[in-house]
Amino acid sequence: MLPLQGMRVIDVTTNISGPSLTMILADLGAEVIKIERPGIGDEARKMAPLVKEDGTFFLNINRNKKSVVLNLQLQEAKEVMYELIRDADIFVENYRLGKADKLGLGYDTLKSLNEGLIYCSLTAYGQKGSSKHKPGYDAILQAETGLMSMTGSDQLARVPVSILDQGSAVWGALGILAALLQRKENGQGQKVETSLFETGVYWVGYHLLSTMLTGQNPEKLGSNHASFAPYGAFQTADVPIMIGISNDRLFIKLCEVLEKQQWLKDERFVSNVMRVQNRALLNEKTSGFTANKKSRRLARRSRGARCT
């Protein structure tokens, strides 16, 4: 038996963030009833490429769900919705702030129908502050929270997955699971809130703290890491390989794999702090070795040294 088997979720979300959240609940065994508008449905249905008129993104994040078409502008459709809510455990919406209330689907309204309902609201900017009513999409929030200032190398680059949409979906699902645990103790439902903006701030958290403490903005490091070296993609004789060294023990293993034990006595590389300070030189030396070696040979050697 899956952990959420027997739970019913009413899902009025569209696009990526909300449907990703309810997909997680469906994968955990919940019965998810997806409410879609007549004629239009979820906008994600038309996210190319299409397979038999449905977008592949839609198919991916709406698996294991049931679909019901309701025109929530009509009172009779709302009555059907209210009947579903009375028998539900979880309700999830990702409307622009205020729209759920206008549709008669706000938290207070639905709570009056079902005291045990877990109500999850997923927005762009959260439910407080001067930006709370602003619309927002993943790419916009990637820029606004600073993620795009660090990705790529020379040019601005968006993280090529919907990291804030789907990241906020994970936080929302986690909040719902916590609320279900609490409901088991007190029998009461509650409201769970999450947002793309908060997710973005979480992802850049240690960069924000570093900037606050040092006064230095994060650099664009491509595949490298701000806190470790060597850490990044290195060209071999055929395809690039990824090397990630996060401590001195692993650096010793790497020197064995690269047959460069002399680096262990080089003052510029004796600690992670020194390696980060001398990242450019260390990357140059590492690239000089890997460039003429086959990727599979390096991979075999690294596995043998238990350094991957």
C-alpha cells in the first residue's frame, strides 16, 4: 500500500508548479481529481512538443490523475465542486493571489465545508509583501532571485529546467505531508503556503549569506563550484567528464587517479581553501592531464580509487 492511498486531492492547478505538486501526491498513492476548464483545460496541454494533441510536459506531470471538466463561473459547477470538497482531504490551487476567493474557493470558504481539509496555495511571490499580487513565471523568478546571475559563464543563462516551479512543488508537498501528520493528532486541517520566490531565495541562500559576510557578489563559474576545487567539467580526448572534489581526502584520491601526487606538496593546493583561491591554475593543470586521456579510462581509474 502506498503512503497516501485512500487520500483524495482536489486539484485546480495549471501549467507546471501546481500539477507537479499534485503529481507527487498521486505518485504517493493519493486519488487526484484534476479540475479543468471546458474547452481550454490546463494550458500545459499545449506545451510543445505535442503527442496526440497533448503536450509532453502535461503528460509527464499529470500522470496518475483523474480529470473532471467544470466551468467554475457557473453556480451549479461550484456546487459540484463543494460536494467534492466535503469528501476531500487536500485541495491545491496555484491561482494568482485573490482569484481563489473570487471563485468561491478561498481557504475560509472551503474550511467551512470541511474542517479537516488541508488547503495548499502555491503563488509566485507568496501571500505577504508588496509583490504578493504580481504574476510570475519560473524564468522571471530565476532572474529576480539571482539564480540567473550565477548560471552559465559569459552570458546570462536560465537553469534549463523549471527549477522554481518544481522546487516549490516539492515544498508544497512536504508542507501537505506535515499538515497531514498534524491532522492525525488534532483532527484539524490547515493552510499550507509556498511560492516560487521563496524557493528561489532558498536555492541561493548560501550565496546570499556569503555576499552579506564578504561584500562580494557570486561569480559565474559555469560547471565549477564556488566553495570547492577542482569541481567542474573537463575535456578528455573524446567527451567531457565531471570532476567534483569537496574535501582533502578526495583530492588525495584524485591525485592518485591523475598520477599527480606532487600536487599534494604544492602549497597552492594543500587545502580546499587554497585550491579555491588557485582555481584557475588547478583547472589548467587538471585539463592538461585529462585532454589526452580517454573518458572511459579515467572513469575506470576513478572507480578503482573510489573517487567519482
